[in-house]
Amino acid sequence: MTDYIVNINEKNASALLIEESHKRPIVVDFWADWCAPCKTLMPILEKIAKEYEGAFLLAKVNADEQPGIAQQLGVRNLPTVMVIQGGQPVDGFAGAQTESFVRKMLEKYLPKPWDLLFQTGISALERGEPNEALAPLRQAWQDSKKQHDITLAYAHALIEALRLDEAQAVLDEVRMADQDAGYEQLRAQLQIKREAAKSPEITALEERLAAAPDDLDVRYQLGVQYTNNGQYREAMEQLIAILRKDLGHGNGATKRMLLDSIAALGKGDPLAAEFQRKLYSLLY
């Protein structure tokens, strides 16, 4: 057995069915060797327990070997599944059921798979580390099918990381009915960040580039300034534009800076993947 799948007997029943239920939900599976539906249901419960890795305890009770426990909890048919929380049965069913049925019942009592990712991202934001928050919040956003509170947290992290165009895209997906005070606040923060991102150095270089768009050295300097300001998309757009015209620009400095920017974003970052593909298309 593991710390999330246990066999119940009279010695551990009180501790695991009652005391432990004040810490996490207990899913009790009453079964017997002769019961064919029990053998269909048990692998489903074990599979889900392994997925949740201890978010709930799967407590297996052999009703033939532990008739007192089965009788005490009013079990009349096998298999019977009960959910115990706070020392009391709160839900359950009798008879074999499909995996989708079991999951739907358990979802009411279990943390969502993305809850931990969400909390990890929020903690990083609270520490003032928005770049660390991006990966877990992005995954939670995708896994939760863009749940509203996670959408706002992800947009907030993107804004703080100066990934402003991506933040704009995320906020643009919010339905009008969900555009609450938190949404409006993020819209305002996004606009403020856009204004603040325009340093005098960047403004001057943008003007020089507008006057001489073929000057690759000015474009490179602008890319460096964008990178220093945390504006990775803007920086990499400039760098890839240079490489399209001169793959060896700056004795390889431009290519190295683009590779360093991709690496800085981290594995799995969609922005990094986008520009990695663009670079590879030039190289190969």
C-alpha cells in the first residue's frame, strides 16, 4: 500500500476513517473476493487515487474480513463506495460505476488538478517573481479551460513580466459578462506598463530605426534595450529581423543573444518555442 491507498482493519479504522477525514477526504471502497463488480471498480478507484497523489485517501475494506466495519457504516451491497469528510459520510454509491461517474462524484470533494499550479504561480507573484509565476499559471490556465480567476492571475503575471502583447491577448479573451473590477484594474495596469516601458533610450532608438530601417546595428541596439527592459517579444522580433538579412551579424552576437533570450524564457514557454522555430527555419 501507499500513503494514499490503504487496507482498513479494526486497528486502523478509527485513525484512517475518522481522524484522517478531518485532514483530507476518505474514499472507502467496500469489496469482497467473490464480488465480480468489485474487481471492475477497484482499478478505477486506484487509478484516480494515483493521479491525485494523496489529495484523498483510498481506504479499502474487505467486507468479509471486516464485517463489523461494514455493518457499522450500514453497508448492504457490494461494492459500496463512501466519501467521508470531517468524520461523517457525505456521499457515495453502491454497485459498479463507470470511471466518468466516479470522477464526477469525487470532483465535488477534491482539489482540482490545477489548484497546486495556481497556488505555485500566486506564491511566485507575491514574492515579486513574475517570470517564475508564468509557467505554472499558464499550465493552470490551460488545464482549467481558462477559469476566470486563473485568467486574471496569468494576465497579471504577464503584465508584471512585461509580456504586454501576450497579456493583452489573454485579457481580450475574457467574455464581456466576466469583465469585472479585477479585469478593469488589469486593463489599467497594462496601459500604465505600456507607457512606462518607453524609456528615453528606447524611444530614441525607435526613432533612429524608423529613419533608417536597414541599419542592422541600430536594430541590434534596440533589441538589446528591449531585452534589458524585459520586453522579450519586442527584442526577439528585432533580432530575428536582423538574422533574416544577415545570419552572421555581429560575428554571431545577434544569434547568441537570440538563443540566450530563448533560454531565459525557459523550456515550454510558448514565446520561446515560437522564436526557436523561427530561428531553426533560418538555420535549416
